[in-house]
Amino acid sequence: MSRPEIDYAAVFQALPGGVLLLTPELVIAEVNESLLQRAGRERAQLVGRYLFDAFPDNPDDPAATGMHNLRASLERVLATGRCDTMALQRYDIEPPGRPGVFEERYWSPVNAPVLGPDGRVRLIVRRVEEVTDIVRVGARHHGGDRERMEAELFGRARELQEVNDRLRRSHDREREVVLALQEAMLPAPRLVGHHRAAVRYRPAVGALNVCGDWYDLAELSGDRMAVSVGDVVGHGLDAACVMGQLRSALSAATLVTEGPARALEVLGIYARSVEGAESTTAVQAVVDWPTHTLAYSSAGHLPPALLHPDGTVELLDGATDPPLGARPEHVARPEAEVAFEDGAVLVLYTDGLIERRHEDIDVGLGRLAAALTRHRGAGAEELADALLVELLPPGGATDDAALVILLL
């Protein structure tokens, strides 16, 4: 069944809550119908205007803080690229046809970024739910003591904001720890012997989605090299620990076994004793320069791509088996071999590089092949940068993405 085309402009206008789109300069780029109705304005009165010119503070209220609080929230979104939920706000507005007269209004706002391909904030989505009636009803239940009601509401809102701030700081600290662990456990980009290689790792955007993926390069005797990537299910510190154990185990197995299939068999046996390692995917390729052959084996992982000098791309999917731990008993894994010419390029990657939600995996593989063909002849570092720019989703990786490029 084909997906229906979605008119996102119509969806935006039909949203039940009031929504504005703001530029990074805080100019109103668009508003939806709900906000126009709540604010009592026409679209032409708002679009293209500086936000705080369109919605100034009440000049007759020296204690007004709505504009100050909103500006601080929007600046946090621009600085961090993350959503910011504000505490309950009193922000008086001018009713239609009565300029200079301000009505007391209460709002529950959320400000969220729209990121561009470079990860910078291109727009801010500001959603506001008016809660003025709730405040007024609450005041009546408090015997008409509105000041008491306001004090209670704002006190609770400030407490919620403080909790949100503490959670944000805790999240930032944990993310820093996990990223440091990631850097410590993965090999740094470097020349491997006299061969040219490039590696990249990009954590997911907007959450603690790091450390599930790994890569490894190991020099072998006889001018050979093993290249591996893997993907642990899950994210965060637990996945980081599992990743570290599996990467080290595969690296060790590679040095003492003959061929990638046998190395993955040993890894699979070891993975049974590692909690959280089940369903991990991995692929390894062993490049033999004297014979110009490449042997590979995959445990449920996406196929490596071999870019030939003429620009054609071959997906190495001839030796694919289930992920680690998928079988209750040991079964020998398959291995395939392919020839290559001087000037070919081997590319291993994890799913965060090519997969996108609601899209068939073949579309992502086709996008990868087209990008490789387009950039054939580029150096390893240049090719790695180009693939990240062209293949990662516009808002950044929604899952961890690891990439290894080896010039053959």
C-alpha cells in the first residue's frame, strides 16, 4: 500500500495548539490558525515582524517577565539545538482593536529547534497552549484569591523548571562521559601501514544515543588487513560496555583465526557470555593485497560496498548470516571472496548512515552507491566527509553512524 502524499502546510494550519515558526533572528516566519484566533490577529499583522515587536511586554506592569523569560528560552534553543519547555508564563497581550490595552493571559509554552543539514538551528517552532481559563477557574476554587492561586501555580511551575534544568545538566554530563568512553575505546583515525584509510563516528542527535556502534582495523601478516564494523542493540553506557567487550574480542579473534567467518564464529560464542550482546550485528572483511582478493563474512549486518575503479558499486552480500546469538547452537558461518583492482575502495558502515524512518533499506543502499560513484577518485578523508554530508538525514543522525573507508 503506497503512502499518501502529506500536505504539511495544511497539517501545520490544522494543529490544535497555537504555533509560530521563528527564524534564528526571532522574526515570525509563519503562524497557524489556532494562534491567530487566540491572539486575535491577522496573519499579515504577524508574519515578517520581530517577535517582541509583535508581542511586547505590558508597559504598565513593572513586574512583567514574559518577554525576558521567552527570550532566554529561545536563546537556549539557539545555543544548544535542543527543545526547551518553559514554566507556566503570564504574558499579557493586546486584544483586537485596542492597541495599548493589555489583557491578562497565561500560557504553557514549548520551543523546539528545526535543524539544518549542518546541525545548526534553521527555525524555531514555538508552541503555546493558553491556560488563562484554567487559572481563573482555579482562582475561584481558592475563594477568589487570585494572588494566592497565581503564587501556587508559579511556584509549582518554577519547581518543574528547576527539575527540567537539573535533568538537562545531568543528561549533558552523562553524554560527555559516554562520548569520552567512545573515543577511548575506538581506534583513532590513522594510517594503517602504508595503506590509506579513514574512519568516522557520529552519535545520534538529540538524545544519549551513543556507543552502540564500533569499527576496527587490524594489520595482518602477508600484507593483509582486517576491517570490521558492528552495531550493538541499545544505547548509552550499557551499550558502550558491550561494544567495548565485543570489539576487543573480535580484534583478538582476528589475530588467531583464519578468515573472517571463523573470527565471527569465535565472536558469536563469546557473545553468549556477555549480557546485552544478543542480536548484535557485525561484518568483517580481510583484504589481501598480494592476491588482490577480499574475503568477507557478515553476522546480520548491512553489506559492505566495493567501489570499482570504473565507478560501479558492488554490494558484498554473498555471505550473510543471522546476528550474534540468533541461533541456540553453533553453526559455521559462510564466507565469500571477491577480486578487486588497484584503485578500488572498500566501505563498511552501520545502519545510521543510510537508514531513514519509513523508508525501504534498498533506497538507502541506492543512495550510498550513487554517492560513491559520484565521488570516485576522491581521497579517503574527502570521501568520508562527502558521504556524511550527503547520506546523514538533514537534521543529523537519528541513530549512531560508523564509517570505515579503505583505499585498495
